[in-house]
Amino acid sequence: DVKVTQSSRYLVKRTGEKVFLECVQDMDHENMFWYRQDPGLGLRLIYFSYDVKMKEKGDIPEGYSVSREKKERFSLILESASTNQTSMYLCASTRRTGNSRANVLTFGAGSRLTVL
Amino acid sequence: AQSVAQPEDQVNVAEGNPLTVKCTYSVSGNPYLFWYVQYPNRGLQFLLKYITGDNLVKGSYGFEAEFNKSQTSFHLKKPSALVSDSALYFCAVRVSGNTPLVFGKGTRLSVIA
């Protein structure tokens, strides 16, 4: 069974801390994404990556950065966590080949971050 | 810019009754449309997608969706709701190749026994 694994399901951090959220996929997917999910706001795209060492800003990149050193791993970094970054973070991946418009995203289980 | 709207934050339905979760889209071009479901404390799971062809698409768990180009809608339906269908449902759209999916805000479905 193909999987997207997010290493931390629940994290509690303090304001100003540096936070790393890790995501690993075992499907050899080229594309990886980080979304943030908040009640009433749905899913908002933070960053995405189409290849190793490549990154693209999504709709809400402020306060975040990412790292994609290996194809299977896509890390989201909060350089200095703030309370308004308390949220559910979802990682997803998809293949780039074929009819890319039709490709289905596979999601991880999510990482719920609380910043105090 | 492409977008989807889910006009209902919450839908309540009795078990055994048909259910509909609404989605409308706004795109320039031909849309590829998706439905995902999220159960409590889980990531999103793919339900079904419309690419082209037959306007009625069948997916997982007995769900189906109807693409209506004139009304720019892609409503999710199921003939007979189960309590286990209670979850958060997201509609999403993609127009250009290899671009990120754009999601709606989600609709919470509650099926009452």
C-alpha cells in the first residue's frame, strides 16, 4: 500500500521555536505539497515541489520555508513559530507523468501543531 | 484564477436517505474535478474525479458525482446515507497540467441514525 508518512502526528511548540515537519513518500512521486488546514478556511497551499531541490511558493508561504534534498522527502520549516501557525499541516504527493491534470493526490495523516 | 465553492458548511441527513454535497467551480478552461473525504484525525482520501466523457462519475464507498457544465457544478451524491459517511468532504479543481489542486473550504456531513 502506497504511503505518505508524516513523522509527527501531534506537536506542541513555544513561540519563537524553530519547527521541522517531515514528510516521506514511498511511491517515487515527483510532486510534493504542503497544505495547511484550518476550520472554515479549508486547505491552503503553503509550498510545493516538482523535483529535488526545487520549490515553489503556494498561496500562503509567509513564515514558512521548505527543503527537498531527496525525492522522497519534503520538509516544512517554521523558522520562528508563532501562535497563528497553530494548525493542521497536511503533506501530499502525486506523480508528474502521464495526464498530469488527472493525477490524484495522496495525503499523509497530518501533523497537528500547537504553538503556545 | 480557478476556484471552487462549497456553499454549505454543514449538511445533515438521516441514515438511509439520499445525500447531496454541493460544489460549484469557476475556471477558464476545462476543469478536472475531484472529491476527497476526511475522517476524524486522518488525512484526505480520494473519492472520485471527473476528467472527461460521461457526466456521471462513480467512486468509492458508493458515492457518485454529476458534472454539469452549464451550471458549473460537480455535486457529490449517494442514494442511501450511512452513519459511517459522516466526515468532512472537499471538492477540488485543476485546470492546467501539473499545477496544484485548488480546494474548497469543505462541507461537514453528519448522518444521523
